[in-house]
Amino acid sequence: MSTDFKSSTPTDNEIVFGILNNSESAIKRLYVAYFPMVLQLIINNNGTADDAKDIYQEAIIVLYNKIKKGDFELSSKLKTFIYSVCRRLWLKRLSQMNRYGGDVHDFQEYLPVEEDVEEQNERDIQFTKMQSALQLLGEPCKTIIEDFYINNRSMQEICESFGYTNADNAKTQKYKCLQRLKKLFFQQK
């Protein structure tokens, strides 16, 4: 089995296998895959991009060392594990810097993380179901929903790109699309 992985987002097993086999490619892909999530966490909580790089580096080292010890058992998604490690490292750094002059527990509500791995796993399942429902939705609904909720386009912009007579008609269509999406989402098992 090759230690070079071609797809852009590595699977958890590819990363663990890659680290066990000293694959530079796996480690590079790990750095690229989850850094944006960590960057957002740190920036949203009074950090800088450099802080995010430092915290992410530390988290990767923690993961690397745990895997190399040989008894690493992943009980959640790797993404959840990394997020949790980064969050704890950032809370520790905030308390060391005494940036807020308070107790680390004061920041718990501002630094969202699911302490309960099952809750994070359930959220991942829900996101996967939503992605699947969006794929089943078809056009033009899929594009309308993505334009409005993901690309933050206004109803007027959507109206113009789809040729609706006015923004109210586009809004009505978006509502119908949401109802179809909701139905598809809840029909999945």
C-alpha cells in the first residue's frame, strides 16, 4: 500500500497509517485539512494567525506522539480530536498570557467545543445528512439554497441570476426549496 495519498481531504485512517509509516505526504495533508478550522477558532477568540499556527503545530505534535506510542485509539473523528486539543491548548495559553485577567473557566462559553464526543459525532452525521439531502434536491433549488445560505447572496441577486420577476418570487421559491430540503433531510436514515 502506498503512503502517498492523492485525494485532497485525507481520511482518518490515512492520517494514522501515514504517521505510523513516516509519510511526509500524510502530515502535509493533515496540516492543510484542518488548519482553517483552528484558524477560525483562534481568530474568533482574540488570537492571531500566528497564534493559530503555533497552536495547530502543538496539536499535531500531540497527535503524532500519541500515534507513535502505538496505543492511540481514535474514539471520535480526527477533526474533533484536533479541535478539542487546539481548544484546550488555546485556553491554557490565554490563561498563561493572562490576557483577560480571569479564570479559564470564564471563557468556556466563548470557546465553543463539544466536550461530549458523541455530541460532535451526531453533529457530523447531521452535516453529512444535510449534504446528501442537498445533492438529492436538484436544480435550481440546490443553487438557490447554496447561494442564499452559503454564499450569502441577497434575494435580489438570486432573483436576477435565475430570472425571477421580483425578489418576492425568488423568496417564495427559496421557501419551497427549503420545504423540499427539509423533507429529504428527514427521510434519510
